Amino acid sequence: MKQRVLKIAHGSEPAIARLCERLRASPGVQDVVVSPCLRVDYELRRISLAHIEAMAEEEGVRFRAGLHAIARDFWKYLECNELANAAAPANGACCNRPPGRIR
């Protein structure tokens, strides 16, 4: 489960309401709350922040730029890595096993 707080830069009330309805109807989204920001709780294996941002853009909702945009990019990077690691076999990476003795 992931919980992201997304700061809205622009978007009309109807656009934000449409976005919330689309998010609530999306598989994997557990909760959507709008206070000054948009808080979304979701299952990463079913929906990602990149998909949420794409839906927001389709509805005409824009999130803040600057440091918040950098944070969102970092979250998307982490999510991508988390999904890639989950797809890898559990015993495949050397870092999953303690090192053996070198003889």
C-alpha cells in the first residue's frame, strides 16, 4: 500500500471531483480524500503514481511544480524499482544471501 499527498496547483472544482470519482473507480485505489491536497491510498501492484498523474492531466488537474515535482519523480522512481524487485526471483540476487567464506 502506498499513500501519496499530491499538492494541487490548478484545477476547477468539477475537474477535481471528476478525478476523485475516476480514482475511486480505479482498481487498486483504496481511498481518495481532498482537503487542500489530494491524498490517495493505493496498491502499487494495481495502479501507480504515474497512472494517477496521467488521469489528473486528462481531467485538467495540475499538481504543483518545484520541489513537489521532484518528490513525485522520486516516488515514481522508487515505485518502478519496487515493482522490478518484486518481479525478480526471491533467491536470484546475491544481496539476498549472506556472503560465503572465500577459501
